[in-house]
Amino acid sequence: MTDKEILDLWHEGYTRLNLAKIYMQRYNQQVKIIRLDMKNRHVRFITYKEALNRVERILIEDIKERR
């Protein structure tokens, strides 16, 4: 999930908590696919707090740019 997708969903009205949940689900889904294809399975899942941290960082940057 790219920064632009996160910002688009936020402008549509999603809360930061919902965005973090969506981001975490999509990221972990990609990790599952990578683990099936690769021999090296050291890619780890992210937690809800890590996803929230990433989403909030993107939203704060966007708010600062708008000022």
C-alpha cells in the first residue's frame, strides 16, 4: 500500500485507526505471498502499532505540507 493510497483513503473519510488496520492486513498478506514463493522466509509480519506508526507519519507529513 503506497503513501498515495493511504492519503486517498484518509481524504475519503477513513480514520487513522481504520487505515492502520487496512495497511497491516495488506502488508501481512503480501508477506504471506512472499513466504510461499521464497526459500528465505525471514520477512516478518508487522503489528498493529507498527502499522499505526507508519500511517500517522504519512498523515502528519501531509498535514504539514498543507499549511
